[in-house]
Amino acid sequence: MKKKSKFELIYLTLVMVVLYFPIFYLIYFSFSSGDSMNYFESFTFDHYQALLNDPRLIRIVLDTILLALLSSLFATIIGTLGALYIHQVKKKSVRNGLLSLNNILLVSPDVIIGASFLILFTFAGFSLGFYSVLLSHIAFSVPIVVLMVLPKLKEINPTLIDAAYDLGASKYKVLSAIILPLITPGILSGFFMALTYSLDDFAVTFFLTGQGFTTLSVEIFSRARRGISLEINALSTLMFLFSLLLVIGYYFLSQYSQKKKVTR
């Protein structure tokens, strides 16, 4: 048993090293005064200063964050409503069919999704830019939210809802006072997952950017083809810290929701 636990610890350590070493290597060289990651010269904040003096890159970062927030917000609303509808469908074959349709976007390659949206928007005469990317991000984020919310709906005791109806509660009251508070952890999980997917997406966005609009992932790719500067390291460091703050925020929100559930 001890050998097994020691092996698991070593394996977990190796996984963590493989995952986090490239990130910390990138962060380490963001403070180098040199122009490459061949060797560390001297400690400096020059690359962060250059980043703050680059208005185009700052605008792209703000556009990327705005896009992620809007797409995850709309996807959370639509996905939650979709999960509520799927959960209340009585016929098993219909429910399984809806779940299969929901899962198609999850298992489809990003290149296929991006190309499909490109063909659709081109055929419809819809100009490519912020709104085309926003609609596509909402579309591929909705299934994620549905899968996060559905398990929480299945955990709800049906007798609790029946008791509320027996006491004269309306459908709106049952939804607002019983169902939504109980599935809030799933809704929050869906929101943060959708936010992460939107911030991270490259392939779908690459197909649908236009009219001067671009996102951080596409911009980094285009700069990488010309040779990456350590300014990108500084930007990646700040984005990593932003993601870390999101994780910490989600943790505290989850803890708050659980404590609130226990006090009830």
C-alpha cells in the first residue's frame, strides 16, 4: 500500500512538472533583459513596460476579455435554460436525442466548427468581426454549460418540488426559490468553463476574425510567425495570473455556495 502511494506521489509530481515547467520557464524569461529565451541576462521590468506602452496589444487583450465575458454570460443563460428543458423532458428517447445533439459540438474538431460557421456566415452575408466570433463562442460554450448544470438538476429531490407545489407555490416561485439556488454551483462551473474555453480558443476564432478585430490567441500566433519577443512572455504571465485569480474566485464562490446550502 505504501509503495502504491509513493508511486502515485511520484507520478503526480512528474505530471505537475510537465504541465507547469513550461509556464514557469516562460514567466522566468519575462524578467530577462535579453531579447530571446536562450539565456537569462539580468532582471528587468522592461518587457512589462513595453507591453503597457503597446496600445494595440492592450486593446486586443481588452477585446478578448470582453468577448469571453459576453459569450460566457449568454452561453450560461442559454445553457441553463436548455438544461432545465432537457431535464423536464419525460420521454427518454427524446431526452437522449437532445443530449446527443448537445454533445456534437463538444466532440467535433475546432477546425470543423470554425469552417462550418465561416460557411454559414458567408452564405448569410454576415460580416466577419466581433459579432461573428461572439456568436460562435456562444454556440460552442452552450453545450459545456448544459453538461455542468444537468448533474445538479438530477441531484434535486423531486419530493421537494412536489411539496412546494402542494403548498401552492407557482412555477416561477419553485424555479427562483428552490431550483436555481440548488443548481447555482453547476451554473457557476458552466460560466467559468465557458469563460476559459473562450479565452483559450484559437481555431474557431481564426476562421471568423475580420474588420480589424482579433483576439489574443490569434495575435500571438501571428507574432510567433515573425519571431516571439519577450513582450509576449510578459503578456502570458499577466494572463496566467488573471486565470489564477479566476480559479481562486471560483473556489471561494463554491465554498460560499456550499456553506449557504448547509445553513439552509
